[in-house]
Amino acid sequence: MVVDYPGAEAERRILQLNREEARAASGNDFTPAVQVSQETISQARSEILNMHLAPELEEYIVNLVVATREPDRLAAGLAAAVQFGASPRASIAIDRASRAHAWLAGRDYVGPDDIQSVAADVLRHRILLSFEAEADGMTPDQFIDKLIAGVGVPKLQ
């Protein structure tokens, strides 16, 4: 899902709501609808970080991110589509997000579908397409889709 900027009226309403919430919080009147203990959050975080991620899938994450910087290895002409690829922080973000995605789905392992499900959301703002690619109508999501299609999913042992 691509979240775009709000319109001017919606942004004005966001500003007003934020100010109202800040006023309420300053008077200590604010109580969250659901309270989650620090222990519960720490336990969930630990479960997510300790979730199984096969070495082949770790390599898959790295290959996806490296492909943003070296897309010519996947397809001729794709290198001209990107001006700047994702940094190593993208690998970290995909790792964490795919673990959380799998955890929320109730699994104790990360699969290729978890990685692919979060890749566009993680990479979309971490790559910069070239002027030529944008002029041709290419979007970051289209570029990322080509990367996912080009980087083979490894066989798990």
C-alpha cells in the first residue's frame, strides 16, 4: 500500500487533531484505549528477534538490497533506472520487518513471502530513480517489482 501525502484540508485537520491531543495530554487527561505492559512489548520483541531465518533467506535479503545498487546484474538497461540504491540499513529493515510480518501471521519462521511482502515498503523511500526512469513513468514500486522478479528465491535446505 502506498501512503500518499494528504490534501491541504486533511493536513489542516491533522494539525488540529494533533494540537487537541497535545492539550489533552498536557492536562494528564489522556488515557490510551489499550495499555500494553513493557514486559509484553519486550517479550514480543525477543520472540521476533529470535525467530528462525534460514541463512539462504538472509542472503536473499542482502541480494535484494545489493540489486538496488547493481541492477544491471539482473537486466540490461535497469541500471539506468536508478540513481541511488538502498544502503545497508535497508537490509536491517527488511530483516526486522519480515520477522515482524511472520510473527504477526503466527509463524515462528520467516519465509520468502514475508520478505517479499515488506520489501516495497522498506525500499520505496530508500532508492532514488533516475530522471529518465521517472520521465518514462517508472515508479519505485515498478522498479522494486523488477528486482524481486529478477533476484531468485533461494532453495531452502
